[in-house]
Amino acid sequence: MLGGMADAWSSGDAYEPYVGRWSRKLAPKFLAWAGVGQGAGVLDVGCGTGALSEAALAAGAREVVGVDPSAAYVAHAAAHVGGKNPSARFEVADAQALPFPDASFDAVVSGLVLNFVPDPSRAAAEMRRAARPGGVVAAYVWDYAGRMELMRHFWDAAVALDPHRAGPLDEGVRFPLCQPGPLEALFRGAGLREVASTAIDQPTVFRDFNDYWRPFLGGQAPAPGYCMSLSEEARARLRERIRSHLPVAADGSIALIARAWAVRGRA
């Protein structure tokens, strides 16, 4: 994953309440669509805190190996997923140079990672290489420019208040890969067959505004990184602008959608 202020990845405990909790709910839907589950040996590329690895185990995978460039995330996944299941192991590795022989896994998957890899084409080629012939290779990313609504509300407000600084950091602008066409082209370019894509929606219901806002104060990932770089006064302006535009129900809850674009192919 990228480094720097906007892309800090050093705390699994901070990441989980931000998008980890929603990715954890979306992961089983993704695996079912991709056809990954019972009896499979699975490689999880960019495993993060282990949400997708844990879902693969729950779906009946016989073995899951998770890799991530962040030692902190690998430690979190090892403690929270590997510590409960001897069929899972986690290690530090680069998606662009996977440390496994050719055709090592029945399925190679990746969740919320490809857009952060410096060379996604190289990562996709490595994923195909690590999959056995005929094996599934699949990934999903957030629909940053569209219906990943908790982030879209944040960036729309941030760009309105601070266009010169926030504009270039907006994930909807930064990551043109995160659309069906570019994702399919990426997989076809890696030599995968039977390539297809779909949208997967996960409802994200927040108890109240604080439940929505608090994760942005954790500093993990681009939006929280930007949020915590602001002065207290600027952060308060941003908070109130977002609050004024969110769909708040009579009981104070906020119901949004987190849409992911998923892509799959066969090695």
C-alpha cells in the first residue's frame, strides 16, 4: 500500500471501525459470487486485517495464506484470524512479487487492494501466476467515485471546503481503476479467461453521526489521514458540512450503501 500522509496503514485496530467492519460483511458475498469456498487452497493478496481470509475459512476453504506489505496488519490478522484457525497463516509480502511457486493455489483473491498497488498490472499477473490452471482469480475494490457513500459524503464536503488540497486526494479521482471496464481490462491483460465483473452492495447503517464520524479520526487510509492532517477548526468545519448533507433518520441513524466493484477470471 502507498505511504505518506494520505495513505497510512499501520493500525488494524483503527482500520476495523472505518471500513474493516463493512468489508467483513461484504466478503462472503464476494466469495460466493467468485465461486471460492469448499476445499479450496486460497491466497489472500493484501489481506489487511484478515476479513477476506476469515470469510474464506468460514466458506470452507481448507487453507488460507494471507500476505500484506504492512507488518502491523499481518500481526493483526495473525492474532485475530490465524490465532483461531490453524488452517490460516499470514506473512509480509509484496503483491507485485508474490513469494510462491507457479500454480500454488486453487484460488487467488484480493480485497480493497489493487488500486493501492503501484503497478496493478504486475500484481494481477502475479495473482494469475500463483493460481493453478483453471483456478479462480478475483478481486474487489470500493466504488470510490459512486456509491461507496460513507467516503463519497466525506470527499464531497472536503473538496467543497478545500478544493486545492483535498481534490487531488479524493479516491474517486485518484483511482480510475475502480470501475468495471478498467478492472476487466486489467484481468484480461494479465492473461485471465472468462473475465466478468459485478457490483456488490453492502448496507452501512450508523447508529448516529458520531458512529459515522469517529472512524475518520483514526488516521488510517486516505480520508482519515486527510481528516487528521487538518487543524481543529478546519476539521470542525468539515464535520459540520458532512453532518448537514447526510440522510439522518428520525431516530438519528444514518443508512448508506457501500458499493464494491468485483472482478473475476480463470487462470
